Amino acid sequence: FEDVRELVRGEMQTPLFKRSMRLRRGVERLFADAKGKRGLARLHLRGLRGAEEEFLLGAAIANLVLLARPDNRPARSRKPPPPLERIDRMARISRG
């Protein structure tokens, strides 16, 4: 089957394949999260319509989890500290 392997290797070099893999990476991450963290390892509803409904419910849950995540990060100041203060702080850090 070496001729088929060569054909596949050629397809892997096309821009369309690279774009497809980049898009797939994001989707695969969502599936892995749903499977590992949300307990959706297998579909329970039958048929394509049942699978679609179950997947949409899982996606809605993932979106709600993202929205409910607390944002405890402090707000950054818009302007950097004055240059002398930055130099002093860097000197203190480098001294240990």
C-alpha cells in the first residue's frame, strides 16, 4: 500500500489540509473536554438527531461553565510605572 501512503503524504502538504487540521484542533479540544470532564464519553440518545441534541446540550454546558468562571484576576493599570521605578524594581529582582 505504499502508493496510497505516498498519495496521503502529498495531500498532507496542501494548504487545505493544514487549514483543516488547524480547525480540527479546536474541535478535538472541545470533544476531549466533554469526554473527560463532563462525563459525555458516549451518546445516550439514538440516531443523528439524538446525537446532535446531546452534543448541543454538552456545548451549552461548556459555555455556561465558561460564563460562570470567576474572574479573580486583578485589573492591570493602563500605563506602565515611571522609568526610574522600573529600573529600581528590575535591580531588586536581579539581586535576588
